[in-house]
Amino acid sequence: MVFKEQTFHGLEPEMEAEIANRASVEAAVANALAIAGGIDASDVEVTMEKDQIVLSGTVGTVGEIERATAVAMAVEGVHNVQNRILLGGFSLDGTH
């Protein structure tokens, strides 16, 4: 049997611990949004891209969009939040 040095074409595969940690942080943010007052997060999706949490989906008010960011930032392990939540089909900055 011959052992060769590992080579990767493109990006090196993520380590399992990193994936588990990412899933743990996503779940913690989703849970925090689900139990937080002042927001109906039933149509909000939480994902993690690189080192930031990304919120997407729709809510009913601008206040809920702002509340979602605040709730996500309060979760341990979250350092950055990108909020892509739409308000009635429109984002906070007015784009579609």
C-alpha cells in the first residue's frame, strides 16, 4: 500500500467539527428567534456563510427585521449578522 500526500482541487474540505459548530450556531439562532418576543420568525431562515449568520425570509414589520438582527447578535458564537429578511416582499433598503 502506498500513501500519498493529500491533494485537493480547489478548496480544502471543511473539517467535521467546523460543520458541527456551524450547525450548532444556526440552530441556536433559529431557536432564539422562535422564542423571542416581538417577532414572528416562522418564515425566517437561518444559515451561516463563512463566519456570519445570514437571515432570510419575510416578516410583517420593519421592527421585526430589526429585532431579528438584535436577537441573532445576542446568541453566543455570533459575531456578524447579515439580514436579508424581506418586509412584505421588499427588503429594508427598498430593493426587491
